[in-house]
Amino acid sequence: MKRLIILMLIIGGIAALCFGRYGARSFSRKTPRKVIQLAEPKLTGPLSFEEALAKRRSIRQFDSRPLSYAQIAQLAWAGQGITDAARGLRTAPSAGAIYPIDLYFATPEGLFVYRPREHSLEQTSSEDIRSALAAAASMQEFIARAPCDIVAAGSARKLTAQFRDKARTYMLLEAGHIAQSIQLQAVCLGLGSVTVGGMNSRDVARACKLPKHVEALYIISVGYPLTRPTPAGPEGQSTPQQGPLAAGKKAALIIPSRDFSDEELTGTNRALEAAGIQTVLVSSRPGPIRGMLGNVVEADVLLNALQIDDYDAIVFIGGPGVQEYFDSALAKNIARDAAGKRKVVAAISAAPTILANAGALLGRRATAFASEREKLQKAGAIFTTVPVEWDANIITCSGPAAAPLFGRAIAEALAARQYPVPPLAPPGPPQD
């Protein structure tokens, strides 16, 4: 009898453990997700079909303004919206009207999947995955900077029973129909877009946490084009100006007096120079300075002679030697004064700790080497793990691999200041 009681207790304990484990898992699956009911789509617009075709271009430079849910609603409807409720037909044709493709919208607020029948967005993640998408597409940095990345993902299995070996071909054709509709709709909304097919589909699927047997097919980046107008003509009109993104701007690159990161300096400097920005090298001592990889440079300006007002951006480059600036009153004052004067202030890898110690990251989203996380958080920063973080006039970067993206973000910030864009209208239906 005693053995029976002991056996029953053991069985009961195992059952309780299993219930706790699987019951909790079941509960998590049933946890309600955030659902956003979208505004009804507009069926008329300011452009003719011919005008939209003529204006469509691949745009890879976006300013920092977010898209409203009304704009996203129109883009989602253009790609997959219901146009015949009785038969469930949609804006893009599909073989057998099976519709094997879903649209995922990656924004700073997280990842959302479009539900055509309800014309709603269902949040699948609160994580900002745009940088992960950029990494999956060979670091095409505009993907990380675009306010909205649309991922078209499909399952050829849904078509296999009816179309057999043609299933994947028909799915890919449908993805093309969807992408074209979204790009034309973007033109009608005054937005720019670009399609990206060169990507690692598995990495995109992993970033989006796509279900098994669902393949990432396309990324469509959408946002407000970053244009640089020429002076107004006789009728007060302005047109986009071609040329370097931020020509005429000037940036001070501050490096430690030894063991700077060669990769960070080179990657950042190349991106800035490509944008037409004049760069000046600054350090705490004169003479040759050797980097981690053996490259030797020489400062143009000494740190104690740096005049902040002469520069549009102050950029701190990292490396093991950057610790000399962590508690340097001079370095901290430069960071603090530049931030206060609304200059673009940027730092990469371990260097964001300088900004943290200067009090420039309080309440700001920032990234850095993982080793600096606690220091930034203690200084009041909202630490993130994305490669590049851009919050107001503060730009931070996690490390040398993202240095080109870091430099590009600095250039875009300077370009946006040089050529101001109209303020973002409050959320509402797309305006004619």
C-alpha cells in the first residue's frame, strides 16, 4: 500500500510538471495579439494610372518620417486587398484564386501580418527587425532606414495539389503582381519604394519567424524619398537635385591616440566622403597614430583645439584605445556641447560610452558593443541591439561590421537638416 501511494505521488508530480510545461505553452499560443483595424481603402486618387507608371522609380534614400497606418492600409490593400467580397477576389491575380502569399509589414513598432478579409494588421512581434532584414540582404542599408519594409512570403505547397510542378512558378508570378501594385500605390501616395530580391531567404524567414514551409520572396522598402531641392524657379517650383547626398557638410572624426579601429574609421569615412562630406581627423596628440590593424594616420586637428561650430557632425570612432576618452572632461564637454547645439553627434562600438558619460543619451535609444550595455543603461539610455540607432541628432553603432551603414546614417541626417522636409501630417486617410 505504501509503495502504491509513493507511485501515485510520483505519477501525479510528473503529470503536474507536464501540465505546467505544455499548459503554459498552450496558453502562450492563445495569448491575444495586437490587432489594428485599418481604414477603408480609397478607390480614387490624385494620379492617373499612366502618371503613376511614368513616375515609378526605385528609391533607396528615405527620410526619417514614419508612415501612418492609413498609408500602410492603402499599401496593404493595393497588394492583397479584397475587391470582390462575395468571391474573395483580391487586387493581385492568383492561380486558382488560392492566394498563397502573405504580406508582413516591418516598422519601428514591430512586425505585422496583413489579414485581407478583415483588412487589418495583426502584430506578430514587437521587435524592430528592419536591421535584421538589411543584414539578410547583404547590408543594403536603405532597408534598415526605410520606415516600412514589406516582406512578401508564400507557401508553394498551397498550390501543389492543383498545379503540381508549376506551383512555385505561379507563386513567384503572383509575388511580382503584388510588388508592382504596391509600388504604383506608393507613387500615388507621394512615397518612394524599391524591391529587393537579392537576399538570404532563410535569414529573412528567421527574422520574421515565418511558419515552416513558408518562403520569403521579396522585400519592398517604402518611405518618403529623401530629395534635395534646387533653389525655387520663377514660378516658385523646386526640383530634385542630383549629386552627393550632403555636399558641403563637414564632419570631425575623433579617434583615440592609439589603437583606434581601422575598420570603423575606414568604413565610416568612405561613406561620408561618398556623400560629399568633408572629413577632418581629430585626436588628443599630434604625430603618427597606429590603429589596431597597423594602419598609421595623423590628426589634422588636436582635440583641445577643436572648434565645434566649424563642423556639422562630431563623430567618435572606437577601438581599444577609446577608453582614454571615457572619463576625459574635454571629450565629454565636446560631446555635451555638440549635442546641445543640435549638431549630429555619433559614436561607434565602445565610443557611445563617451556620450553616456556626457549625459547625452538620457532617454535616447542607443546601441553599442554589448560590453557597454550596462554603462549606457545606467546613463539613462534605451539600449537596443540593432546595428545602427538614430534618435533625433544622436546616432550610435554596434561595431565595425556596420560602419558603412553608420556613415550613411550620418550622411542622411545631415542631408535631412540641409534640405528640411515638410512635417508629418497627423494620422488620417491619404490626402489628395
